[in-house]
Amino acid sequence: MLYLRKTFCYEYALEDARACLVGIPWDSTETGMPVRFGPVFIREAIKALPGFDPGTGTNPFEKLKLTDMGDVETVPGSWKLTREAIEDTINSVLGTNPSVLPVFLGGEHLITLPVVEYLAKLHRGITVVQLDAHRDLMPEWMGNPYSHITWAAHAAGNKNIRLVQLGARSWNKEEEPLISKVGNSIEGIQGPVYLTVDLDVLDPSHAPEVGTPEPGGMEPGELLGIVKIVSGMNLVGMDIVECASQRVGTQTALLAARVFREALAGLKE
Ligand SMILES: [Mn+2]
């Protein structure tokens, strides 16, 4: 008998898994609080969370075959090398199991870009649903085209991606030309969907430990309701980013774990 504890009670081989966790502890372009320990503290919150979801009457941690792949080896200071490591990792994960749902834990929001660019090549007509206080549509930041506040401009300009933003309440004048290219509703979404949850979409009273907190945000119930609806669509990947927790047991990491459980509970078989 082995008395060992992993992220999930039972872990399956990647080949057999319905969903897999992949951490991406990257925050070299973060302008606010450091977020590279997000995967550590969200994992600890997932372990501490009861698996049973009263809303659906199921325990997705038992019902679904899950596995935790660990963290991508990011290269501090080099987005080029980190991006290659992210792309190679997705390629390997989906090469092993094309039907697994990859769930990425950030890290800063820039990690979403290589993921959605990769998935857009696999899934025609993909919609990226971005829950975020900010639009991240800046054309560049201090001369750098690749940053946590520019990634969505690249996604919005990708002809294979339809971007939908919910919860945005703070943006710069330079972002406004791109806003007309972005949807603002999840009604009627057809086809494959990628969900990216920037935890700053929540009000800072509920999620204070984020890279760049922004007053006037969502209530947890509102966020979880949207996550449940989107997870019932044809979800092909998701991420939870910008968790700036620096210790176990913070309310932001606990809410991130709830977002994860809500998405799993809402998944189609
Ligand atoms: Mn963001």
C-alpha cells in the first residue's frame, strides 16, 4: 500500500484522461504583482477543495479521469524560448491524447496566446471566451509586442479566432480600434470554444491577489455561472491565469480552484 497524495485522488495515464492540468509559471512581462507561483497555490487549493459539486450532485474529481502533467519549464526573461516550450508541450500532450481537455494554470495572461494560436490551427472557427477586467488589446507595451496586456490584440487579429470578452471595465484609448472586432456575449456560440479566466475579472474584495486588481468586478456566483455555461459547450481547452497568491489558502486561489471544479462539473461526457 502506498500512502501518497497527488493533485487528484486517482490519477490516470494521459492516454486515458478526459482532462489534464498543465502549469505555466511565467510572469516575466507582468507589470503588477508576481504571478509565477499561481500553479503552486491553485494546485494546493484544488487538493483542499471538496470534490462534490452540490449544483450538479456529482463529484467531477471522481467521475472524470484526470491527470496532472506538472509545469512547463519556462525560461525566465525569454518569451521566445518559453513560447517554444509551451508549443512543444501542447503538441506532445495532444499528440498523445487528441481528445483530452488541457487546463492551463498561469502565470500571466500572455501564456494564453501560444495556446489559442495552436488550438486555432486544430479547430476551425474556434471562439476564445476571455473573462477579464482588462481587454489586453494594447498594440504594444513599452515597445514590446508580447506582453500580458497585448496578447489579445494578437488573438483579435488572427483570422482563425473569434474573440469574445466579458467583464472588461478598464482599458486604454489605444485599445479602442480593436474593440469593434471583439464580441461581448456568449449567446449563440457555435463550434469549438476556449475559455480563459483572468482572475481579476472578479471584484478585488473576492480576489485581491491578482497581478493587476481592478475595482468594480464580478461576484463569484456570476463568474461560476458563466463558467458552467461555457463548459457545457464544445470546450477544447481552458486556462486560469494571473493568480498572484504567495501562500496557501488565499481566497483568490480557492476561487480559482472553484472555477476549475465548476468547469469540470459542466463538461459534456
Ligand atoms: Mn488579462
